[in-house]
Amino acid sequence: MRRFSGNLTEGYREQDMAVIEPEYNEWRDAAAAPGAVGDLSAIGLTGRLAWIATMKSLVFSVITGVPAAVASSGLILCVFTANWRIAIIATATIIGVIASFFITFVLSGWTLGLYECMFLQLTAGMAVDYIVHLAHAYNECQVSPRPPSAVH
């Protein structure tokens, strides 16, 4: 049996998945191919595989979690404020905060890595929390004059 060795995990913690995954797939396919060079054995690819699985789950959680947080906060605002106008304005504000972060993210040329996924999720969570409290405070405010349509 012929063995190739190398540390495939070092130096890859900050690289983009577009670089890591194709290289990993190439090594995996070379090891699994029939008639590989001297019965090539794939040993030690688990570190990179764990990194790929972590990144895929982070990206999936951003893609599903952020829209779910915005939608659920809009519904909860509509129910608990009993004022659909406040709910729409607050939800649009939450979307604006998240969109401003995402636009900055894209214009900076960043790729969706570990820190970017975490920051996007944190931005969504803090925007929801802050805007929901503002909407509730506005809805409960007793100060006059307020627009008649805003009073429930």
C-alpha cells in the first residue's frame, strides 16, 4: 500500500469554502478511485471534513434562521401590538438593519465565512430585539399628539 501524507487542516481555518471543498473532493476522489496510484489510502481527512460540515451548517442556519426571525418577529409584533401599521414599520426596519449589514458585507468583497455567518446572525438577533422593544414602547406611549391611525 502506498501512502501520501500531509497535514490538510492547518492553514485552512480562514479560507473560503470555494477553495477548501474542491481540494478536499479531489483528495477524496483520488483515494477512492479504482486503480489509484498504488492503492492510495485516504487517512487524516477528518479535520477538513469537520470544517466543511461546520461551514455548511453555519451557512444553512443563516439562510433559514434570519428570514425565520424576521417573519416570526413581524407576526409577533402584529399580534401583541394589535396594530398592523406598527408591525409593518418595525419589520421593515429590521429588514433594513439586516440589509445594511449585508450590503456592506457584499460591497467589501467578503465571502461567507465563519465570522461573517456569526455576525449576520447576531445582527439579526440584536435588530429584532431592539426594534421590538421600540415598537412596543411606541405602541404603549400615552403622549399626545399622536397620529390617530397609530392609536389602537
